[in-house]
Amino acid sequence: MGWLLPILMATFGGVLRFIRLGSPHSVVFDETYYVKDAWTMLMTGEARNWPKTLGPANIPIDTLFAQGDTDRWLSTAEYVVHPPIGKWMIAIGLKFFGGADSAFAWRFSTALVGTIAILVLCRVALRLFHNLPIALMAGFLLSIDGLGITMSRTGLLDNFIMIFALCAFACLLIHRDRSVAKLQAAYRSDSQKRSAKFIPVTSMWGRHKGGMRFVLNDTGPTIFFSWWRVAAAVLLGLATGTKWSGIYFFAAFAVLSVLWDAWERRKAGYRSWLLSGLWKDGIPTGLMMLPIWAGTYLASWTGWFMHSDSYLHNWAAENPGEGITWLPETLRSFVEYHRQMWDFHTTLETPHSYMANPLTWPLQTRPTSFYWEELNNHPGLCSIAPGSKCISAVTSLGNPLLWWLGSACVLIGIVVAAWVRQGDWRIWAVLIGFIGGWLPWAQYLHRTTFTFYSIVILPWIVLAICYMADWLRQNVKASTYHWIVGSTLGTLALVSLFFYPIWTAMPVPYEFWLVHMWFPSWI
């Protein structure tokens, strides 16, 4: 049941993502970059420039592309500011599910990984809380959230960062559990040896033995290596190969994983747990994970290295004596390309009507309008109000009650981690998504950013809610717990049902759309 029910929950979430996936049949928002890049990468191996309009009538190229006129790219390579992995993921859908004239095809991969994320999150929650209903709750909340739905139904990159980071986190949880088992087995073996010595300690970190505080006079085995940790490094390299923000997840997850190992060394009963954890596991972990992560990222640029006409590929030859001169020409060009990308990302301050301060992302105060169209006829729900204007919209807005509740649970979790349950390693599992996926953006408050970037922290918003639900399960009457959880889930489901039409471009009367705009900042 630990697999069957999560798979069924993922199927439910998949239906919400795949049904009418091809609607709207238009290039929406930043699909104009990533979908066309993915198509030219599939056709030529590298992203190519496109004209903005075509012909005497200046028809927008996105309109022609959606109509199936997809071979209008230019011969010159495009200056792309994000690594290639996410666009290759979109290209997989284009290759196997209908080609560039199919909106279903260019959104297939994001819908698929959004569905897989539900299954992975169920398994993560099950490993954290060892309670199947709470694991299913995690999957249900991810299934019905509006940001999770809209980002799974749009050909953008951020869903791929989310799935790679979430899968890497799942791998590190498995590594932790296996390390715990290895430490406990080693401690039993070491403590039973005739030569084993226990030493008294004066701190609270010792292991009780005969009414006194003792720890084994040994530092324990090395536990830094596992193939799960290798897999995590690869996945985090893929996240970084989608967008550079994956670097923050790599740093946060790697540090937390090492601290988990050290903490479990203490719990097992070994001395000098922090120091020995750092030199026995921390340093070797860094020496192992860094090259794997960097190598994966570098491999994501294989196409750039293979094609001599890729953007800035010949920069070094055309600019002798510039850049890092001791590097081979190709690598010198590669470094220069990355320098230009860095300049772009750190200086992007172009005003946009839907830009949102990163500090506001968890509250969903400024959602992104991906698509808006006024329809001439009255299909769907518009038929109930034939005298009203009929519109179709995709508003990338999370379920507001879910995000507000999750944000409150995160704040409670910080208090729990700091003062109440300092030894509960799970609270750091809940908070790490914010440390890696949201906190670093505080240094870019001047930059043009959007609320939909917060899709990468949605799994940890959900886990924060699940953490508090698990606390309630253990500390209140069963009937009270079931009433609180049941009423909360029911309310959240009704809110998602209410918003679903404006998440998925269903034709609705203008007044219906307007009643969903609870705040002026949502318009």
C-alpha cells in the first residue's frame, strides 16, 4: 500500500494536469523562449534566433508557430541565459508527442514531471512521518495546488528544477536511513568488544550507561559514501543545468546531509560526533559530490561544445588575449559565455507588470497572468451568461489558503527547530526547501522576478503542513485530529475547485473571473 496508494494519488493529480493540456493552443508567457529554443535544439542541435514578426502584415512569430509554421528560425545561434537541460526536457515531448504544432507536445514533459513529483512527495512524506494517511495528504495537497497545476500545464523550466531537487532530497533521505542503520550496527559491534571503552562526558550529548553519561571511546565508521548520495549529486547537477538557482539547493542539501550524518553519529553513541562527522564524512562528501555535480552540469552543455556555430563558441579565437588566457580556446569561450550570463542575471531590472518581490512569494500576493483572451463566442461556462463578456485565462496562482497555511506552518517550524524540539531532524527536512529554494533570492530584491519561481518550494510548503498534522496526530484526541485535518483538506479542495477554471484556460464569464481576484494585486 505504501506504493499503490501514492501511485493512485499521483494518477489523480495527473488527471488535473493532463486533461485539456493543449489548451490554450497558443504560445503563452515565457513559452516564447523555451518552447522555440527546445524546437530548434531538436532540429539543429542548438537554440536559434527567431524573428519577432513575419511578412508585410507583421504576423507575430508565436502565432505562426502555434499554427504549425515552425521552420522560421534564423541561422544564427541564440544567446540563451539558462543552461540547456530544461529545454531538452521540453524537446522530448516535442519529439514523441506531436511535434511543434502541438501545445500538448510542448507541455507534455512539464505535466509528466509535475505528476511524478506527487508520487515522490508521497514517498518522502512516508519516509519522514511513517504514516500513510499523512503521506497521501502530502500528495493530495501538491495535486490540487494552483501553482503546481499551472506550472505543470505550461512549457517553462521551473517545474524541472522542482522535480530534480525533490528527487535529490528523496535520495538523501534514503542515504540517511541507511547511514543510521550502519552506525547502529557498528556501535553494537564496537561496544560488545572486550577492548571497548566508554568515557564519561559532562555535556548533554552523551549516552546514559548505569545512570552516568558515557559515550563510546571511538569515532565510529565512515558513512559518507552511498550510491544514493551519488544520485543526489547527479540530480542536483541536472537542476543546476536547468537554471543556476539549482546551485542553492546543492549547497543547502549537501550541508544538511553532512550534519544529519554527524547528528546520527552522536545518537548512536560515538564521541566527538561533530568533529569526526566533519572530517570522516563532511570533507569526503564534498570531495565526492562536488566533482559529480560539476561534471553533470558541464555535460549538460555537450551540444554547445559539439557545434562550432553555437553562441560565442569562437569568441576566444575572435578576441585573442582576452578572458582567461591560459585556458584552451573553447573553454575560454565557455567561461566568457558564463560571465555574460552572470551579468544578465545579476543586473536584470527591466520593469514588468507582473514582477513580484521574492519576499512576497510565499503569500502569493502578485501572481503571474500567463494568458488572457477575450472569446467571441460563449463556449463552456460562458453559456450560462450569454450577455456577459467571455474570457479564457491562465493565472499562475497557488491555492491561496494552502500557501498561507503552509507559510504559517513554516514559521511555527522555525520556532520548533530553535526552541522546542531541537533534536528532531525532520524539522530541518521541512525547512531546507526554504533555505535552498527561497532564502537566497533575498539578495536579489532589485531583480526582475516572478511569483511562479516559487514552484520549487511548493513541496516544502506541503511538508510543513504535514509536519504540523503529524504533531497534532500525536498530541490531540483522534476525533479532534480527524476533524481538524478533514475540515482543512475539504476547505482547501473546495478553494481549488473554485479556482481550477482560471488555472486551466476554461472559458468563463468575465464576472466569474473577476470574483476570483480577491486583491487588486492579483489583477
